[in-house]
Amino acid sequence: MDWINLTQQQQIEKMDLNSFENISLCFKHSTRCSISSMALNRIESEWNNCIATPYYLDLLSFRNLSNIIAEKYDVVHESPQVLLIKNGNCINHLSHNFISMNQINKYING
């Protein structure tokens, strides 16, 4: 699994543009939170060539980008959090123990 690390605002715009060709999965991760680490491990261990493009945001280093994402996609900031972006819109977001590839795939595969 090859995460694209979000470190600049321009990358959010690129993630948004990508969502018109392929669903973008944005994982917002708090590196100090055990629930966030469990969610990250769950995604990585269950990924199995998911068709979404995976983006990773370190919340502690780039909280400003998380705020931009929350405003852009009209979602309340949570941590950990997964946003699924399709055609420039957030089609679903999951947080905490609800984050799993089973739940994610329900929205990606229809």
C-alpha cells in the first residue's frame, strides 16, 4: 500500500481532482492515539488492492490541512477519520472504531 502523504494545501487540490477519475481515500491520523494506530493497521492489513487512491494526513504535524479538509468537504474534524472523496465531494466519512475496509468498500464498490 502506497500512501500519498499530505503535507501541502496544493496536494488537497490534487486529491480533489483525482477523485473525478478514482475515489480518493483520505486517512487523518493522530500519531499519539492508540485508536488511530489501530485504524491505520486495520486499513493497511485489509487493503487488498483497493481501487481508491490512499492519502495520509499526520494530524499532529499538519493540523492546518485537516482544518482545510474539514471546511472543504463540510465534515466535522475527528481523529482518526477516513473521508471518501468522489467527483470532488465527500461521499462518506468514518471515524474511530467504525473505520474498516469492510465499511470503506461498501461505498467504493457500491
